[in-house]
Amino acid sequence: MKTSKNQTDISRRTFMTIAGGAAGIAAMAAMGLTPNRAEAHSNIPKVDADKMSSVESETDVLVLGSGMAGVFAAVKAHDAGSKVMVVSKGRLGSSGLTPFAKGIFAYDAQTATVSAKDFLDKVSRSALGTNNPVYTRQLLEHSLARVNDLKEWGFFASPLYNKCFSKPLKERNIEVKERIVITHLFKEKGRIAGAAGFSLDEEKIYFLKARSVILCTGSGAFKPNGFPVCDLTHDGTVMAYNIGAKVTGKEWNDGHPGKSKNPADCYGGWGDMFDQKPGVTGVGVVHDLGVELNYKAYVKGNPVSMGGAPGQVKTDAVAGGPYVPAGFEHQKPPQGEKGQGPGGHSAGGKGPGGRPPKEGGAPPGMAGELVGGSSAGMAIHKSEGIVPINDKCQSNIPGLYAAGDALGSYMVGSIYTQVGSSLAGSAVQGAIAGEAAAEYSKGVDMPEISKAEQNRAQEEILAPLKRTEGYSPAWVTQTLQGIMIPNFVLYIKKESLLKAALAFIEELRDHHLPMLRAADLHELRLAYETANMITTAEMKLKASLMRTESRCSHYRLDYPDMDTKNWNAWINIYKGTDGSMQLEKQPFDSWPD
Amino acid sequence: MTIEKIQGCIGCGICVETCPTDVIRQDPKTKKAFIAYPADCQICHLCKMYCPVDAITISPEKSIPVIVSWG
Amino acid sequence: MRAYIKSKTFWLSLLLFTAVPLLILWAGGTVSGRSSYMETLSVLTIVAFFQLIGQFFQTRGNRYAVKELTMNKVLKYHKCIGYIFVLIILFHPIFVLIPRFTEAGISPGDAFITMITTMNQGIILGLIAWCTLLALGVTALFRKRLPMKYRRWRVLHGALAILFVGTAAWHAVNLGRHSTLVMAVVLSLLTAGGVALLLKVHATQKGLSESGIEK
Ligand SMILES: Cc1cc2nc3c(=O)[nH]c(=O)nc-3n(C[C@H](O)[C@H](O)[C@H](O)COP(=O)(O)OP(=O)(O)OC[C@H]3O[C@@H](n4cnc5c(N)ncnc54)[C@H](O)[C@@H]3O)c2cc1C
Ligand code: SF4
Ligand code: SF4
């Protein structure tokens, strides 16, 4: 692909002229325009959509995503006898959330001071019943083995994970394709058949046939500021939803705040955490990073800052707000630095890389005034994603598996309950999904992806490049952010505003999504991601409307109490036969029918 | 503004692969990295940490006011 | 030493090979954004390279200098400046790696391997220049042990110097962190001047008396 160098120059120049005054910039932001993409020019594609060639290949197990879950899925599927291919829209160990997580949980039954039973009880109490104990137990039982695998690969030796993730894959000769954006999953004869996507670097569309597919595509958000999740837009979830998979957890929130000074600065906002080598965390059950801070800001207004306790407000806590279960009100001050960031968890263990933990006070970088919504559009890890139908990370579509942040396993419930468990959970589930997918693949023959399906997918992929008129993904994204990110929409919820926001989002869905345009392959990715954010926004608003209670990270002003009579249930979302979004309840402690 | 400049690039291409949000591209002729899509930079510093010659400078500001939940 | 510091030759070379690059750096505004010790090392490297270009002018070809200071002294300073700055330039690839020791990121070893295996024009030129410079240094240091007449050695020294300065200047313009158009032009002019002077000396074969040389 040819990227013209002029583009930067032009955009910088445009920026300079436009940004003559701060007032100008503010006005533009208010209109939802980025200086760089401000001009209303017609679409001049730099990529010739008609010259795109297609590449086909096949494998037994296709792993989508190359974070913690993806690596383990690939390694364990290979070791269980399958031919494996890993495809990611980013780089191995340098995309998704994995590069930024520095504390990994391990439970050693030999040395642990807390028994497995006590741990499971405590998690359930903190999670107010929202966790799936089968997956919580799995975390406990497998985390140590995964941490030991990681040790062997050199994971704990560097703050960067590309090298240690490459090691096991190279040793096994597992093919890794990077910078390929997967956009479609294929279902043929009622089971999974493969995936398709496009390259960011060449004018190529990939059709990947596979006996089974494991979604390790992570979570997603609304490209918010201050949390390094801007490359993820729940792609796996939306792809799977489109072919009939059930999706869960869309009403929950991740309540990470950011710093009010330079809120977009992820690196600075997290103190020196990104620079650190990872370390192991032990048991430390909390009730963290829901929407308490959002509530305080809602009631009091700014400034809000973190007190001495993680995820909570130390001084003059406001009345009302999200219910915190007894025994979890005030955690001990954070002791480590590998919690979950500004306003993050405390870390239970020693500092990463054996460094002595910082003394008391707030977790890295969270001192000072805070703003909300740094992870807007993302829920508590593992609470949103594909619905598992059993303890093998399997979806309701035969041959389709999901692991890590892509799986709605409710491993720790819909609030953060165990520090460092997100990374460990992705590793554990990746391994389990890998083995299960390999096992499944042995029993089925190589599926065919029909020509008709291929053509349809190709048309859909190329459509934004072919449009000569339409909306730029950057503008639609900013408009969506303006609708979804304010505190009173997804964090402190009430029916009238959820409905109002839904009306806006439905407009984007019906009018703007079909008219997204792209000038080059980078923008094609943005167009696709924007479409996924619109679908996600619709899911989040509808699930939030449906859940007429408050619990964990879901808080409704009009239903402030927990309703155990009607709502000891998760919400599943699926595509109805008419293409419309359907929602259903699934009682806690049950599997879907 | 986010990723700010690239100086002394030796053209290894690692930052292009590394950037999660596809901000950096390489000039096909000179092989030098250049900032192609600054608006999409999430200020995560991965490119800088992976660059063998520390060629990348990043600043904490974004060029436009960002949308946050309250302010 | 005193005489040297008082000499016009010294002041002129200071102006040309130290003040001018510093001025260009200052005016270019490229020195910013990194830790001060890294910026200092950058500047030091650039000044060191300019000093090495200046070496072409600390020779017998520079009749003005020889007249003012005597060949003996010129040669002494040529050697002194040479060894110091050759060392700095030989080490500068390591300077580039310092952040990989002091700041979080890939390991210095990995960075070094990536650096020398990136088959880019600027890197290849740099590798050639580095080897040439090493050869220059070693053949100068052990000149007397080489089975070579002084005249032959001088031809070798000159040839290596030309090869070095040519590839190094090109490398610097291509890869330099602070390489701007002005910097490139000045670098090229000074390099060309130096090489021209050397070629002139060899062409005219003047001043080939052995006086003061075999010390
Ligand atoms: C700043 C920060 C700090 C954190 N700290 C901790 C901590 O200390 N401890 C802890 O346990 N957890 C922590 N977490 C959470 C943890 O990082 C994640 O839960 C975990 O890494 C998720 O791993 P994953 O493999 O499931 O997904 P990810 O690592 O998010 O990987 C997703 C992968 O999918 C790929 N992908 C996505 N969409 C597509 C597509 N359409 N086509 C192809 N590929 C695609 C991406 O390129 C990426 O490789 C932190 C997260 C952040 C952001
Ligand atoms: S700071 Fe992060 S997002 Fe920005 S260019 Fe570098 S790698 Fe990309
Ligand atoms: S990683 Fe550094 S040296 Fe390599 S291409 Fe990017 S900026 Fe250039």
C-alpha cells in the first residue's frame, strides 16, 4: 500500500491554520471535529477497492487476537495436536490490553493462607452473586500453572511482552499473521467455518478457513481518553453476534478515572506502571472500580480525587450511591503499584519485578484531580463478551470458542474482586479454550466457505472504500463519544436519558453506519471499528434499560436498590431471526439453554 | 500533541508494527518512519519503548479537548 | 599548549568546527524533548564529528597553520584531537543505546542487534564508516609497527580518511537525529573542503620532507 507522506504534512498544516486560537479548537471540539480530519472533503480513495486481491488459507484452529489469551490458546491447541494459526490486527504482545497489565494473579494451594473455599465464598460475596463460580474456580486451579509457563518464556524479565510471547510460538512453528483486521466470521451448516478480514499494509483480503475459531479479541470501548484500549472495539463480540452467538454483560461498567490534567495521556496517567516488569500478585479480594467515584462526581461535581483507598473516596463520602457489600467498604491502602491504574486496585503482592512497593498513598499516577470515563465503553474484564455454554469457553455456535476479555465468563463477577486476575484469567481461559478447540477440531472435517458468503463478506469489507459520499469514521466516533461518555448516560443511569441516548445511537445505526466511508486502509479499519462501537452502544443502552435494579458496576438512579427477586440473572443479547437485537435473562448459576 | 516527532530513525519498522492504533507508517522509499495518523495516538509509549534508537518523542497533550465523563 | 590557544588557527577552527555546528543546532531547534544527558551526548557526537572533519585542516596542507605554528605543533594537535574524538565517534553507537539501559523498553542487546541488522542505506554507510575509522585509529596508533614506509602510510591514512569522512557524512545526513538541510549543507561543504585540501597535497606532492615527522 502506498501511504503518502503528504498526508501528515497537510494535516499538520491544516491543524496549524485551524488551531489559530484555543477558542477555535474548542469550537471545533464542540462540533465534534478533529482538526486533522476537519475538512468536509469528498472521499478520494487512495486505495483502489477494485484492485484488492484475496488470499485463502486454512488451519485446524484459528486464534483471533494475540494478547495473553491468544498466546495460550495457540500454544495449548498446538500441544493438543492441532495445526494453529494466530491472526491479530496488532502485534503479538503489543496490542489490546495485555501490554499494559503488570500484575498477574497466581494461587498456590500449597502456600496460600486462604483456602480455595474461602476465596470462592469471598469473591461471590463481593460480586453480589454476579460471578460464575465455575470460572472463578478455574482461575484458582490453573493460574499457578500458567504463571509458571510464563516464567519459562521469560515473561517476568522485561516490561515488554513481544519477545517472550514469540518464544513459545516460534518453538512450535505456529504461524502468526499480524496487522490483519478480522471483520467477519463464517457459519456454514450450523457450525463455524472460518473468518475474513483485510490487511492494513497491503491491498489484500484474507479468507481463513478453520475447523474451529477461538476469539481472543479482548474487550473494547469507545476509543476513550486515558486508557490504552483505543485499538479495541469489541470486534469479536460483534462478529460473533452477527452470526448468532449470544453476548452478555453489556450493562456493566469499568469505572477507571483519568487525570484531569492531560486526560488523554495514558502513559503519564499510570505513573511509571507501563515501564515496569510484571510481577505476581497473591490473594486480595476487593470490591473495586465500579461507579462510586462517578456517583460522587455526579452528586458533588468536581473536583473529585481519590482518597487513600483504591476505587473509593476517603473523605466525606456522599450519601446513597452504589451499594458496597459489608466488609468491603474501605480497603486497606494500596500497597503495590501494579493495581489497575489511576484509581486502580491495590496490589496484593510485592512490587512488580521484585521492586519494593511504593509507600501508602494512591496507586500510580492517581494523585490529584480526576476525571471520569477514561475507559468508557468497557465493562469489568470478563463480565462482558461471548456467553459460554459450558466450562470449556464454548459459545452456542459449534466450533466457536472465546477466551479472556472476549468471553463473558463472569470469572470475578461484575465488579473487580481479585487483583491481577484479569491477566491470569485470560491465560487460564486461553489454555482451556485452546485444548477444547483442538479436541473439537479432531472430530469434524474441514468446512467450506461458500463463494456466495465470500462475495458478500468482500462486498461488505470494501463498501466504505467505494463510497464517494458519506461520513468519516472519526466524526461519527466523536459524535458517539459525545452521546455515550457523559457521566449521566452509562455510569449514573436513568430511564429517560438511556432512552434519549438510544434514540441518538439508533440514528447513527440506521443512517450513519451504512454511510461510513474510508479513504485508505487505516480509515477502513476505523470505519469498521466505528460500526462496532455503534452496535456496542446499542447493546449497552438496551441492557442498561432492561436491568431495573442496581448492583456492582451498574447503577440506576431510578432503581437504586438491588433486586434479588427478579435480578439474580445475567442479561444475554442475541440477534433475532428478523435481525433485531433481542435480550433475555439467564439465571445466575445456570448455563444457557 | 500526542506522538510529536521522529528523529534519527534507522528504518527498522518496529514501531509501525508495534503501535496498537496504527499511527505510524514507513516511507516506502527511505524506510523512515513517519507519523501518519496523529489523531489516533493513545499516548501509550509502546512505540518509544520498542524503538532501538529512541527516535520517538511523545508529549502528554492531545491537540483537541478530549471528551470525558465530567469536568 | 599556550601558543596553540593563542594562535589564530585555533580560534578559526574553534569557530568553524565547534561554534558553527552548535549554532546550527541551536537555530534548528531540534535539540529538545529528551533527557538532558542524552541531548548532551547527541551534541557531543556532532561536535566530535566536526572535529574529525577539522582534522583535514590540522595538516601540512593548511599552509597558514603550518606557518603560524610549525608543522611539529600542528601534527601534535592533529594527533591529540584525533585520538580523543575518534574514540568518541567509535563509541557513539553505544550512546544511542543508553536510553535502553536507563529507560524501560527493549533490552540494549536486542536494540543493538536490530540496529546493526537493519539493512538500510544509512546503517550500512555507518557500519563502513565505523570500520574505516577503527582502521584509521589502529593504523595511526601502531604506525611504527606496520611494515610500511611513512609515505605509503600517509597515502593509506589519507585514503582511509577520505573513505571515512565520505561515508560518515552521508550516514550523518541520512540518519542524524539533528540532520537538517542547513546542517547537511554545512557538513557537505566542510567535508568537501577537507577532502580537496588533502587531494591537493597529494597531487602536488609538496612538503614531503620528513622533517619533524618521525617523532
Ligand atoms: C492499563 C491497564 C492495566 C491493567 N493492569 C492489569 C493488572 O495489573 N493485572 C491484571 O490482571 N490485568 C490488568 N489489566 C487487564 C488485562 O490487561 C486484560 O484483562 C488482559 O490483558 C486481556 O487479555 P486478552 O488476551 O483477553 O485480550 P487483549 O490483550 O486485549 O488482546 C486482544 C487481542 O485481540 C486482537 N484483536 C482485537 N480485535 C481484532 C480484530 N478485529 N481482528 C484481529 N485481531 C483483533 C488485538 O490485536 C489483540 O491482540 C490492565 C489493563 C490495562 C489496560
Ligand atoms: S504512543 Fe502508542 S498510540 Fe501513540 S504512536 Fe506510539 S504506540 Fe502508537
Ligand atoms: S522503531 Fe525507531 S528506528 Fe525503527 S522505524 Fe520506528 S522510529 Fe525508526
